[in-house]
Amino acid sequence: MSPDIAASPPASGELTVVPVRHHGRWCAAALATFALLGLVGSLARNDNLHWDVVGHYLFADFIFDGLATTLWLTAAAMALGLTIGTLVAVLRLSANPVLSRLSSLFVWVFRGTPLLVQIIFWGYAAALYSHIKIGIPFTTVTFVDADTNSVLTPSVAALLALGLNEAAYASEIVRAGIQSVDPGQSEAAHSLGMRPALTMRRIVLPQAMRVIIPPMGNETINMLKMTALVSVISAHDLMSNIQEVYAQNYQVIPMLVVASLWYLALVSLLSVPQSWLERRFGRGSARTPAPSVLSRLLSSRSASAPKPTARTQAPNRSNPRKETTR
């Protein structure tokens, strides 16, 4: 046996901890930092970006008007998508074959076609139906008769396209959350005399929120970025206003930089509650989410305080363990 292995611990009981050196990690970090600094320096010195134009339009009035429309579309589309998606998810799990097939057809249509196609379709729905009529089918009785262009304005068309498309994806998320709940919970509720609707609302859905909420936060961030597609029907969102400006001054790249900075800022703000929700509803799981930046800063500050030296007690060989006799 090697003498180093057979050597006994120091008499004082203190252990010297030697961290493992990861030279490859430090080299990779240095190369990545060097490449990032080079890219940032190249963009900062590039005269074609026209940073003066970026600074001039960054806080313009039309930017804030577009931001208000973008935020309104994001909140309304997520509310509409989550409401319809929850209903579709419950119908897909229904024992009624007609309702289950119809909800599956809804998901197949709105999830299988591109969002851009849906936005254009709703924006030009007047080419298919010039008037919106509600009445008794196969008769001439009509209760509502309105012009399509007056009802489906660009904002309403954008809301319908974003909301219905989100409902198809939200229904799958909600369905996965409902199926993650143990069926014994529903059986126990039914044994107590609870109706299926009350069981779903009081027992199943609250437990399914642990699976539903974190991916739904990611869908909210994705919805914020997808609102840029409604610029094709001039819904007066952030991207629509940006396009109107660079169509006049021909400063395409600087105006796109302005839009990118604002989208990055909004996504960063939405990432904070998303991270909190993931940690909140991920408690007790096998893999806990990574702590936030603020938590890491606070923990590093507390870790900088002096800590007592860890000591190990050497085994007491003078008192052998006594054997019990029967």
C-alpha cells in the first residue's frame, strides 16, 4: 500500500481542502469573453448602425404608442388563449366522443397552420364574408348583421389570430397538467359525492397548476415576440410603427435596433416573474430550478462572511465498541 494512502489524518483534526483546477473551463471562458468583446466593439465602431438615429428614436412618442398596443395584445391574447385552451383541454378529456373529436379538430387546425397565415386570414376575412350574420341556420331569420370590416378591425383581427393560436398550444399544456394529477384524487372526490365539474375545478386544476404555470410563463414571453407578426395587417403595434418610420427615412437597420432593444427589455422584465413562478411551483420536485441572479448575489454576499473551520473528529480507538451478550 502507498504510504500516502496509509497516512493517518493530522493530529489537529483540520483538513486542507484543495479545489480541483478546471483549466479548460477558464480557457473556454476567456475565449468566449474575448469573442464577445470583439463583437461588441465591432458593433460600437460600425458607422452603418447610426447610433445617433437609434438614440433619437429610442424614446419617441410613436414607440410608446406601439408598446402600449403590444402589451395590450399580449395580455388579451394570453387571457383569451388560456380561457379557450382550458375549455378545449377539458373537452378533449371528455367521455363524449363528439366533443372530444371537435376539440381535437380545433387543436389540429390552429396548431397545424402557421401563425402568420392565421393573422393574414383574419385581417382579410372580409374577402370571404363581407357581412357577419348571426341567425337561425338554413333560414332567412337573422339577429345580427354587421359589416365585416367594421367589426374585424386590425386590432381585433390580431387578437383573434393570436388568441386562437395560443389556445391550441395552451390546451395541450393544460391537458398535460390535468393528466399529471393522480386519478385517485378524482375517484376520492367522486366517492364523496362531488360532481365532475366541481371535482375538476376544486381538486384537479389546483394540483395541475404546478405543471401548467411554468410553461405558460414561457408562452407569455413567446406571445410578446409573436405580436411583431401583426405588423403585416398594420395593427399599430411596436413593429408596425417601426416599419412605418423606416419606410420614410430608409434607416432600416437603426430602426430594427430600436425595436430589438425594446423587445429585449420587455422580455427581460417578463423573465423575472417567470423565474419566480418556476421556483414557486417547482418546489419539492426531483430537480429544483436554478436560483435567480438576485438569489445568487445574496448568497454570494452571505458566503463572503467568515465561516468556522470545519473539523473532523478522529475515531476513538481507545474505547472499542462493546458487544452485547444475550
